[in-house]
Amino acid sequence: MNILVLYAHPVETSFNAGLHRTIVERLSAAGHAVDDCDLYAENFDPRLTRAERLGYHDQREPTDAVAGYVERLQKAEALVLSFPVWNYGYPAILKGFFDRVFLPGVSFKLVDGKVQPTLHNIGKLAAVTTYGGSRFRAMLMGDPPRKVVKRMLRATIKPGAPVSYLAHYSMNLSTDETRKAFTRKVAVSMDQF
């Protein structure tokens, strides 16, 4: 498969960076074509500009500032998100990617004022993430990142496509052992992807 990996973490020595390397290595070793989109390394600008907002519902053009990212998303047959959860949400750079790239005519279309998903080229979705706090605390806050992946993104891609959400909670209390166990879980998941 052609797999787009969206990675969002600014520190190359972080645990998230190690997870990202595992994802890319295992998917590549399994024979997949991996488009590794490191949003920080690519200096992706997450800010939706005034002009982009004013033209939000316009037909997409090859000259759009995010046209290259739109093309990468539309060429993907699967999507893997790799990110930390900060303040019970996505890093701003990943949220900005959703705001600027998941556009009308790209991830959905409006028909008589109703949204119809259009990313049916994506037949598989996975998220690999870490939380500083516990699963219980994330649940108390509604766990927005999990809901976006398991509900909104699931509704945007091919109907019935498998969706997985792998999360290492309580990073603030993690040990080498818990991090290694989670890395093995991610490796197995990518081997079977």
C-alpha cells in the first residue's frame, strides 16, 4: 500500500521520535511505500490564512499553498498518525494540517448543505500516540484526540475501513520497561498493517 505517515513532534530524541522511526521502518520492511511526512522537518505552517479561510469552499487549485499535501493525502491508500497528546489535544502543527488540508473537495464535499466524506482512497487508519496523564484522566476530559480519530476521521475515509488507536498513557510515570513494551506493540501493529 501507499501509506502516508503524518508525524508531529519537534524533538528528534523524544520517545515519539523513536515510535515514528519504528513505524516507518516496520511499514517499509513489510513492503509498503511510505510517504513519511514529518511536519516539523518540512516546516509545515499550521496557520490557516485569511485568504484560505475566505476561499475555503472554492475549488482547489494546483497553486494552493497546501496543494502538495493535498496530493499526498489523495495518493495515500492508508494513513498513520504519529503524535503526542498535549493539553488533551493535537500538537498545533497537526491540528493545522487538518484545518488546512482536510478541505471541501479533498476530505469531504457539501451536497445541499450536508457533508459527504470523500477520502475513500484511504482504506486503513492508525494513530500512535502518547499522553502525559492516565487513561482515566483523558476519559474525564472526553479524550478529544481519540474521538477525532475513531469518529471524525473514521467517517471521512473509506466506509468500513479498519481504524486502530494505540496510546501509551501516563508517560509522566513511564519506565524503560513500559516504553519498550509499547514500542513492541507498535512494531507488531505495523508489521500486520
